[in-house]
Amino acid sequence: MRIHEALARASQFTAPRWRAARDEGREDEMRIWHYVDEHISFINGTGQAYQFEDYLERTAPSSRPYVSAALGARGDATSAKAMALLFRVLDETVAPEQKQLALILIGLIDFMADTDQVDDFEDYFGNRLEYTPLAIASFTTRDEARAWLEGLTEPPSPTRILIGDEYHQLWTSREDGTRDISRDYVLEPYLEALIARGLPPVMPSFDTRPQAEEWLNHHPASPFAFVSIAGEHYLAVRHKRLNRHTFHPVASTLKEWEEEKKRAAERQRELDAE
């Protein structure tokens, strides 16, 4: 089973257990399943799937699963609860494939601890709603991004990057050597939802983008803010991890998003017809 498929199945493993905890009113367990599942989102969002695959191969248990010593050293209550829950489910699970998925989830928590990423993950988990969709790097041009990608021995995959003000999806494959960058419309639904509530009646106004950038350096968006530049409305988006803002013209961005939704619907109709 390839790692991307394994992670997708591991998420499917958590989903019914989260729903069962919700339906039975076990709120603490429900939160722990959510906590476990968000490790998958974090690994995918930061492009660490292949690194995690290598880690699993190095720590493959001969009998009982490996448990990171770093977890005990931290004394982190949530990680400890998550590990206890996963071990209980592992012991209760009979089907070999399901046991394997439980082991992958145990490995995810160990991986975070052994690579000293627990604090980074906790920040991601606790503040995700306050952050924009994750991007791991920022480039001025596509050529610059492509040169960076081609120069990496072990590129991150899958993950998002910024080229100019736009999100792009980065994908690489160990199996066939594919490396690709494509436009990703992850931000546009956020803008559409914000506009549905209506533009703020008053917003900061600037003559030029550099003026807006300078102001936002001292008044960062949290994570979104509408501004006016030369009479045009923009959504300013703060990318805290990259220490920058991107600017998205409201009218043209929404128009492009509508066109992309039409293209996606047409692609789906063609697939359905095949």
C-alpha cells in the first residue's frame, strides 16, 4: 500500500470512530479522534508523506508497536490520551488491515515526537481556524518555484506553495519521478463565503500596494482583512508561517473562481460519460 493511500485509509479508520463517540456523547474521545486525524492533515499539508513512510520502515515493530521516548519526556496529556486510545483500539481490532491502519496512526504521533514537531503540530491543531490554508514556501515566479523544486533531492509532497499571490499545489512521486506544480483554488471558497456576508462598510484605503503592505506589517490581518487599493477592493491574507501577506482583487478573483467551478463541472461530466 503506497503511503498516500495508506494515509487516506487511516483517515477513514478514524471517521466512524469519531462519529460513534459523538453519537454516544463521549466528547473527550471525540476530540481525541479529531486530534489524531489532524495529524494526517498536518503531514499532507507540510509535504512529509514520504519522510513519514521512511520513518515507518525504520521503526517497524517486531511485536509491540514502537513508542517514542520523547512522548514520555514531554508528558503531554493529549498525546498520551491519543496513544492510549490507539493502543486500546489496536488490541480490540481483529482484521489485519485495520490493525495496520491503527499502527500507522500510532506511528504518526511517534513521528511528530521523534522529529521534534509536537509544538508545531499543537499550534496547527489549536489555531487552525485562525490561520490561512497552509503553504510551506513562497516564490515570485513559476520559474523560480520550478527551479527550487527541481533542485530538491527529496521534494515535499503533497503540499502547497505560493507563487506571487496565488496558491499552487506541489506534487511529486517517488514511484515514477513525476514533479508537478499546478494552480490550486483553495483560497477562493473562503473569499466567496466572506463576500456572502457583505463587504465591511469601512476598510483601510491606500493609493498603492506598497502602502498597504507597510500598514499590514504593523496591523497584520487575522487572517483575512479587506482593504481598498486605488479604489479597488482586495482581500489581504496573512500567511503567518511565511511572514507575508497576499492580495486578492475581489471582483476578478470571484470571476476566475466561477470560471474554474464551471471547468471542474465540465471535467466531471466528461468523466461520468466515459
